[in-house]
Amino acid sequence: MPKHTTLWIGTRKGMFALRADARRRAWKLVGPQFLGHVIHHVVQDPREPRVVLAAAKTGHLGPTVFRSTDRGRTWTEARQPPAFRKATDGESLRAVDAVFWLTAGHASERGTWYAGTSPAGLFRSDDGGETWEPVAGFNDHPMHATWIQGPGSPIGQLLHSVRVDPRDTRHLYLGVSSGGVFESIDGGGDWRPLNAGVAADFLPDPDPQYGHDTHCLDLHPAHPDRLYQQNHCGIYRLDRPGERWTRIGAAMPRRVGDIGFPIVLHPTDPDRAWVFPMDGTSVWPRTSPEGKPAVYTTTDGGRAWRRLDRGLPRKQGWLTVLRQAMCADDELKNLGLYFGTTSGEIWASRNEGQSWACVARHLPQVFSVTAGV
Amino acid sequence: MTTTADTVQTRVASPLRSYTDGRPVVEACGATVREVLADLDRRYPGMRFRMIDEQDRVRTHIRLYVDTVPVESLDHRVERGQTLHLICALSGG
């Protein structure tokens, strides 16, 4: 039986799913689920596709995680959602305001998940998301309060982009907005900043070790020594064991710039990536430059970029795509690419971005779009 | 309905009724708000954390009252016959 692509959509007012037919031409919108909940991220478990996790809260209520073990048909709440440990005397009182990010753990660690929160905290579950424990090595790191300062984003500090090296369960990366990229080689016991070469032009230090505003970080699944990030200050690539990021966004057209939120990698080709540029000039409108939305792609690791805008609005298209709201499926012959906008539209391409079609509109503000089956 | 000496009525705001099977009023036991909330969480797992954070602070958009008296501390005493109100303050848009 052919597998059909499902897009899991988190919005400011609930969760939806878009289910494709076999050719990815017709899409059926299912939902809403959790109507009225803020859903920052919905992720299907690639190791066990019947399992789907959703990060949720409402305007009134505290954060939680909902779990489905039947591909989204029914949901139960995590028994112990992510929460910081109880503060001791004299410590600042940290409480999770929102679960912002979910990452399924290593392929060999079935049931393991990571969650990133606002304020910036890292949490781990070893039972499929039922119970969560703080990762003390990060949350209580002696440098945590130094690395991560300031509000980070309009909804606070955000820990996101938790990435697990497919060769090594103990090798982890994550991104913090603001804080930058951090790496652990001991399963989260200790961490260090990994930001050399990345601009942080909102800080007085021209070459700081931390404090950067990483918007989205990804590690290539087939070539895990290659990292990409879309940063508040440009698009970067890092080839490990190198330590210094290269600003590959420098090759973007000057009138478009290299500011944005998401970056999406090809499942097998480490030289291919897609971004959705936004206007980062003057007061930072964070909308498509000149009202002409486009995806840009590279096929050579960021040495050159090509505009992909067929099917997208030619003018007066002031789209914003947030960091979790762009993704690829795994149809390698004709890779599907998808993005959701803060104006409630879902756009799809079934030819690697060559052309685009709007497959859903009138949704609430889209926070995340992830591909599953 | 059987009530014990420290049973209090609890009025549940609509956003929390997914935990109480839609019931707007439920019973719980305890001599303080802290104890009543703990009992509520035993009966309706997960409910407390949506109102009270991990540092035992009432969340920003939640208000608790015993009868008409605002709860300033989770150690606020409750008596039999009193009502604990779990209220969601205005928020969002």
C-alpha cells in the first residue's frame, strides 16, 4: 500500500492535519483538534509512526504535551509534562511557559523524545512522551544564565532545533533564540557553545561566543557532519569537525537578503537546502521582501542560490513563515516541500519547489508544519 | 452525595472541564487550597499543573477564590461548606 503524505499543522488556535492522495494533488483537511489551544509543534515518530506528539497550551492554562498512539485519531495528555525542577533557596524560579519544540530521539532509542521550552529548557522523555524529566546538564549548567539572556523572542526565550547525531546517541545539538548553537558529546551531560563565525549584530561584541539568535538549526541526516542554520543574522553552514560557520547567505541576492526563520534540508543530498527569505531591513517587517514571496534553494551547499516562486503571489504577498512551519517529505523522486504562513495558508510543492500551490487557507496563524505518513 | 469533614465544593472554569468530564462543580478533600488541589489532581490527573506551575505559583491567567476571598497562598485554609473557585482570567484574542 502506498504511503500518503500527512502534514501535521500546529496553529495558534489548534491542530490540523492535511492528508494527501497518492499523487499529492488532492489534500483533505482534518480537524481542528484541540481547538483554541496554542499548538507550537506536532511531530510524528519516524520510528513508530502510530505515535504523534503535540506541544500545547492555552491562553489561560499551563503547558502540556498530548500524545496519540493511533496516528492522531485519539489523544491523551502526558502524565508528567516538561517542568523545571523545584528551585532551591536563592535560585530564580523557572517555570515552563510553553513547550515549543519536539524531537524524536535516536533511531535506536525507541520511546526517547526531547522537548525544548520557553524559557529555554531541555527535557527528555524515555517513555514515548508520557513523562518528561529536565536535562540537568543543560538547564542547570553553570553557564546557562550567562549563555541565554534577554527576552529572545516576542514569546520569550526559545529552545528549539534539538538534533541527534544518527551515528551517536550521545552527540546532540540544539539552538536557542537567543543564545546560539550548543553541542553535547555526552548525551546532554555537558554543553558548549558552537557559534564561531556567526554574526550577532545586535550585540556589542563583534565576535561573541554565545548570545546569537539561531532561528533554525539542522543536521544533515545522511551526512551528519554537515550543519546548516538560518539565523537572525544570515544563513550559515558548518562542516564538522570544523568549528567556524560560513555565511553561505552572502551569496543570496542583495535585495532579498539572507534573513528568515526556517531552513529545510534534502533528505539525502547534503548540498541541497531551501529557505524562505523575509525582510530584515529597517524595523524588521519579517515579511516577504517587497511583498514578492519566494523560496530560495541551493544545490551546492550555499555557494549559489536560485529563486523558486512559480505559483506564489507575484506581488502584494506579505507572507511570514515561522521556523517550524516549513518542511520536506521523503518522496525522493519528486521531493515535496511545504510551508505554512502566519496568515493561515498552507503551500505545497511536489516538485522540489519548482512550482507551488496553496492547498489550505483560512486557518489560524500557522506555527508549525511537519511531514508524516 | 456523601461528604466528609474536609470535603469542599470546587467550581471549575470551562477551560478546565476537559479534566472533569464536563462537570462545572466537583468535590475534593483538603484542609488547605494546596491539599484540595492535590486531591483534585489525584481525581483528575494533570489538572493541577495547568493552573499551578512547578514552583507552586498560580499561573498568570488563573485566579483562585475561597468563596469570595482571593487566595494569596496555597496554604489558605478551607472549611467544610466553602467553595473553591477555579477561575480563568480574561486572556487571549
